[in-house]
Amino acid sequence: MSRTYALAMQSISKWLPLTLGSMALLAASVQPSDAQSRRPDSRAMTCSQVQSMIERNGAVVLSTGQYTFDRYVYTRNSCQHGEVTRNKWVPTKDVRQCRVRVCIDPMILKFND
């Protein structure tokens, strides 16, 4: 083994734990906390709370079940160009069907109606 190779390996072995530790610390700080990653759950709010939240924010992604969620909007202004709003109902703490709106492609309406 050459002396240059041995010196290079010593240098790497000295800095490698520090580099791996820094990378682990960075990865831990980048991941969202559990509370940050949760969406508001319509089932934990009243219908008026859900509707107020959507009105206040313009659009909100809400969980509506254990594995279901969607993006709900207050007006068509929160939709993509060419989309329209359609009524949808979500479960809330006080009622089984709370009216909200979603954005949809109008071509879907032609095929479903």
C-alpha cells in the first residue's frame, strides 16, 4: 500500500463519521413533524367550521376518512383554468353530509350526466 493511499484513507476515516452525522442531523431536521404532516379532518369539525375554513383559505385539503382526502374550494377562482366547481358532501362531527365544492373538468360532466 502506498504512503499516499494510506494518508488518504486516514483522512477519510477521520472525516467520514462527522459527515455521516451531519447528514443524519440534516435528514432529521428536514422531515416534517407528525403534527405538520396531518391534514385537517372534516370528521373532527362541525359543518360550519369546515365551510368557514374553506372560505377563509380559498382552498383546503381535508381528510374525510382514514384513507380519503380531497381538495375543497370556496369558488372557481381556486380551480385550474377551464375547471368548474361541483357540489360534494363530506362527513362532519355534526352532520353526515356537509356541502362543499370541488374542482372538476367539465368534460367529466358530459360523460356522467
